[in-house]
Amino acid sequence: MRLLASRGILRRIASKDAWNGGIRMKSTASSSPIHIPFSGRLDPMCDLNEQTFLHKDGGHRVSFLGDKPMSTYLFEDTRTLYQMLRRGARVSRHGECLGQRVAKDDEARPYEYITYAETVTRSEKLGAAILSFGIQPGQDTRIGIFSANRPEWLLIEHACYTYNMVNVPVYATHGPDECLYIMRQASIPLIFCDTADKAQSLIANAHRVPDLRVIVVGAPFDARLREEGQNRDIHVLSFSEFEVRGHDMSKRPPPIPPKPDDIATICYTSGTTGTPKGVQVSHGNIAAVHTVLAYTNIKHDDTCRYLSYLPLAHMYERVVLAGALVVGGRIGFFNGNTQMVLDDCREFRPNLLITVPRVLNKVYNKIYEQVRFSPVKLLLFNLALTYKKILVKRGIVRRDTWADRMIFKKIQALFGGDLDLLVCGSAPLNSEVLAFFRAALGCVVREGYGLTESTACGTITLEGDHDTGHVGVPMPCVEMKLLPVTNPEKKVDSTCGEICFRGPIVAKGYFKAHKITSETFLSDGWLRTGDIGRIDEKGRLVLVDRIKNLVKLPNGEFLVPDKIESVYQQSPFVEQIYVHGQGDRNELVAIIVPNKEYLIAYAADELKLTGIDLAELCTNHDVRMAVAKQLRALGLEKGLSSFEQVSRFYFTEDPFTVENDLLTPTLKNKRSNIAKKYASDITWMYAKIDVKEFRKQHI
């Protein structure tokens, strides 16, 4: 069957099937509200050919705002996180709120929940428990949370808001030096740790955190930990013991609710380089982000089911979770193992999920590994994908077509089968991968861009816009402009500039860092992001890269590492990749973590290399030639210029992880750390290139 001929048939089928309705589905818990998946045509909120306009104040705004001011809150009576939880309790009629899978006998069981009523009551008791140690309420008190995502995280967070205190999350994967730096700078008197090991590390370094007086531990611990704490004047107690202190207070102080302009959290940037910076985010900042929920085809209410697995220490996760709370939705926490997130999806069946490119790239590659070697499977797969892409281009979202029943139901089931909305952020997603998931999942897939300093907010793709290669338009609480790049070594072309945001989402500045605050948060309200982008002909933002990541090669061309890595990431041979360029070299080199399963299978099937371990395969000449050939072909297919193609690569068996400090908590490459770790290998690759060039010229 010729593909061109089949497209006409598919279009006719698509037009006939376009308006079949969705199926009513019950969520996993019998007492939960009925969820009706979105199915139908997406109505764009504005003319998709003219998505932004230049406002008289000098910034680009989304077109549907017109002359209206930027939005600052979603609900009049819900402008703080304290109010958000209580509104969620009211509209859900005190329904299920926080869910967790309790592991028994090394087996994860179904989700168990605490209700909104319990969440409100317990957070108030925990707030009183904090005060029971003589800690004062108010904005000058900062409470630490050193934990993976779990219900206690939210309970401690909202305990702080009960008495207008500020919470300071610490990434669960932060090294000891970063953790102690944050605690010392923020003068934290009390911290919640989810494991005894974390508590132990803090006690061992008590001399470096002189303000620490109380550690609350969320896991079992032995008496020695308590004794070691006492020896250093630190009170160590379990979460249940801590909660009892709040319950037993005979005269619990009345709540001191925060105001919108009060600081809710100091969120330390994960950062790809340098010392963490504490971003002061207000309650009003977070409330402003939720205004995006007013401009959507999807109903956001108490049927919302949101799976929380990205680090809660990151604002991206925080603001979306708070959005689920404000509409009375249910939050399910992952079981703690990131390798098992899809298993949690199947059990929890979320209808709202946020993710990052690395997760979707991995799923995408695994799917294609299963079909690429079978011509029949590949033909059917591509036929179904082409059909679904036609629907997407027409603005139609469905998951009940023949293509879904035959091909895509299994892919949808990986994410639980009930998704209405998937949002990808943190870094640009490859265009081909984005188009695939929009078609295969049968739900709305949007891409966004923001940073901690803008409360993880900035731009988002509009529903109904099926184009790829951009990150959308300013949210209704944001205006955007581009500042000229004055450094000639970083100036890509005249259409590009440094992205700047302004609006109620811009944070209050960095904590105890006045100089860098004045350089980043400008006096006229604009926030400098440090990213380069351009605005396309439809008014949408196209990301180029971080200014600091751009490298001007000796030939005058600019290297944009993220773009090149996103192309090579589509290779079945590649699990992870870091592309390296230098200002004194025209050639690019790469560090590649291979896809172990695929590499071994390919070597056996295509090269007849069996019984060879991964280490030997990584140095095998035939294997390396096959990989190099495939990478070059992929680069040509995806439009990479000759100077963007990698000249040489080094295989490593050691993956880039958050734990070994080669990835940020949102799974982006820590470029300087990778370059430092593999410095000798990078030098070796350039030496090999020089030898090859010498032989060309002299032999």
C-alpha cells in the first residue's frame, strides 16, 4: 500500500469518525466523582495565525486578553495556598485528597487516601507542633523539607501556611554540601526528613547548621539516632510523635493566614552550574499561574486525578499540584522509585500529568524498538499514526478510533488510560516525539516553558495548535519581550534575543543575594531569563538555548547543544547523550550512554556478535561504525548542518543520573559537570580527530 494513497482514505475515515462521543469512565475508587474523558474538537482561544499582540507597555501578550489587564488569580477568594487547600476541601465535599501506595511484603498495594478534611485538620495540628518548640510564627521563620514526594511533604508545607511561615524544600538528591549551604543560609530551626539516613547526615554535620534544633523523621529509626541528636542539642522525633505534640496543645494558637504578597516558599534552583540560589516565591505568584485554567477546553474540577512524581522541591511540580488542590482533585504520590512511575500510572489512572522530555523520549524509543524490526507491525503502526495525526491537525482529540483499538490502547494504558492533559516542560521536546504523543495518547498534549524565577510559568502552547518546534505564547498572567544580545560571541542572529518576562508571576528576588537580584530582576519589573529565543510569524516563542550554552565555533557558526542532542536522542542506540563543542574547535564530539538492550540485540542480529558483554561491544569497531553511520543518517534526515554533526563519540556504561550529579532533578544535563568528568575522554577524541586530519594531509 502506498502511503500517499492511504492518506486520502484516512482523511475520509477521519471526517466520518470525527464526532463520536467519549465514554463515561469511573475512576479507581468507587467513592470518587465520575470522570468523563475529553473527546471532541478543540476550540482555539484565539486566531492561531495571530496568537500574540504587542501591548502598548512594550511586551507581547496572548491575543485573547485583548485590552484586559494580565490575570492575577483564578478565584477571588483563593489567592494564597492556605485558601487553595480549603477551597479544594469545600468543592470536593471533603473528598479524597492525598493518596499513597503502601508497600507490604515488597509489593506495592492500591492507593490509600486521606481526605481533604483530614489534610486541613492535620496540617493545622502540625503547625501548632512547630510552635510547641518555641519557634515563632510569621515570615521570619523558615521550615525545611528534605524529602521525596509523599503526603507528609504536603502536610508540613501547609502546616507552615497555617502560621504564615515560609517553607524551604531541599532536593532529596542534593549532596550534603548543597543541603547544608541551604539550611545555613535560610537559618532553618526545624526540618522534616523522610529517611533516617538524611537525619543522620544532618546530625553528623550539626556544627555547620547552628540554627537546627528539631529533626522530624518520616521513617523508622533506632534509639541511637535520638541519642546522637541529643548529644548535639537536636531534638529527634518521629512524624507521629511530632503530630501528637500539636494535638496535645491545650491552647492551640489561632491560625495566622498568609496574605497574597507574603512569601510562601524559598525554592532553591537546581541549577546546571554553580551554587544554588534561593528564589522567593509568594502566594500571589502561585495564584497567578493558575489563571491558565480559565482558558481551556478541558474541565478542571473535583474529578481531577494528578500523579505527583517530579520533585516537589521544583516549582514546576509545586504549582501544578497546587492547581489540582484548588479544584478539589485527588493527588496520588509515586511509590518513590522513578523506574516504576508507569506502574503507578496504571494503578492511579491520572487524567492530568506533567513530565519532562527525557521521560517521553525514553518511552518513545522503547515503543519503536518493539515495531521497527517487523515490516508488518511497522506498516500498521505508521498507518494508524498517520490517521491519528490527521485528526490532530483538525483539532480533534479522541481515543476510541480503530487506530486506538488496534494499536494505541496499549500505549495509552502505559499512562493509565484516562489522560485528558499531558504537559511537558523543563526543556524543549523534540518535534517528532511531541507529534507522536499528541496522536498516540488521544489527549491534549501541551508544551510549556518557564523557570523558577517566574514561578515555573512563562509560555504554553495553545489548545488546537498542532504545530511543533515552539513553546507557545505568554500565559494570561505574563507578558514577554526579547532583549538584544550584546555579546558578539553569543549573538546568533538579529531575530533572536534574551527572553524576558513580566507580570504577577515574577518572584520576589533571590534570598540574601542583592547583587544578582538586581542583575536578574530589573527595576521596571522585567525578569531576565538567561535564555535566547525568537518570536515566530504567529507570535509564538521558539527557544534556542541557554545563553551560557551557546558556543561560537572558529568557522563562525553557533553550536546549539540542546537541539543537536534532541535529534541524536531519537537514535535507538542512544539512551543518553552529551554533545560538546569548544570555541577553538570546528568539530563536535559526544559522550553517549548506549541503549544496552538495543545495542546487544543489534550486535547479535545484524553483526552476528553473540556472547559479548556491553563493555566489549562499546569498543568493537563494527559496532562503532554502525552507530556512527546511523547517527550521521539521522542527523541528515532531521536537517542537521554538517557543522552540527558529531565527528567522534565516546561510549560510557555509566548513566547520567541525579545521584552522580550529572543531571538536574528535572533530568537535564549538567553540562559543566559532564564536561569535567569526561575531560580526558574529550581531549582524547579531539586528539584522534587531529591524527586523522594529519594523515589526510600528509599521507
